[in-house]
Amino acid sequence: MQKGFEIDMFGYEPEFVVCGDARIAYYDIGRGKPLVLLHGNGEDSSYWNAQIPELTRFYRVIAVDSRGHGASGSGGHGLSFEMMAEDLKTVLDTLGVKKRTSSAFRTAAIWRSNSH
């Protein structure tokens, strides 16, 4: 977790997956078809706070803090969309998610290589 960062995602604590040199934070809330929420650069998964309560009524919501954002570490090799896409793939593989619906805010480009 990044220094000084406090979590308040409706009382949920993040879970983490180690992706190379960084711990990537995600929230896995609700049941149903997986819906992956991606925030924009400079944001974190709290961007979706207003939508998550309604979405979890119908979906298994997976909200990910991208590398270097929110509760995720940045690692030691800088940031790139390719690296963030690989992190997302690792998170989804760890959770056993093969097919999903996605919603992104300004980071749709990283989804291109991972959408199935």
C-alpha cells in the first residue's frame, strides 16, 4: 500500500496480487457476471464509488487500482500502458476470470490487448 493512503471502498479492504515488482490492489465485490472497472490516469478505483453499490446488485465488480495509483505499488521500472495491461491480465488470471464486461475511464487503450 502506498504510504499515507487510506482505503474507504464501502468498508472493503483491497486484496493484492504481486505483478512483477509491484503489488496491485483490487476490490472483488458482488456476484454474477464479472464487470471490470478501470479508472483513468491520476485516479484510482474510488472514481467508481458512486456506481459500485448499484453495479454490485447485478455484477461481480472487480475494481483495480492500476500500477502506481491508489493502493497499488508502482514498482521500480516506471509506468507504461503495456505494463498496466499485463498487471490487469495477472489480476484477472489470478481470479479465474476468462470472460468479462469492462468499463474504463480514459484508459481504454490498455484494455485492447486483454479483451476477450
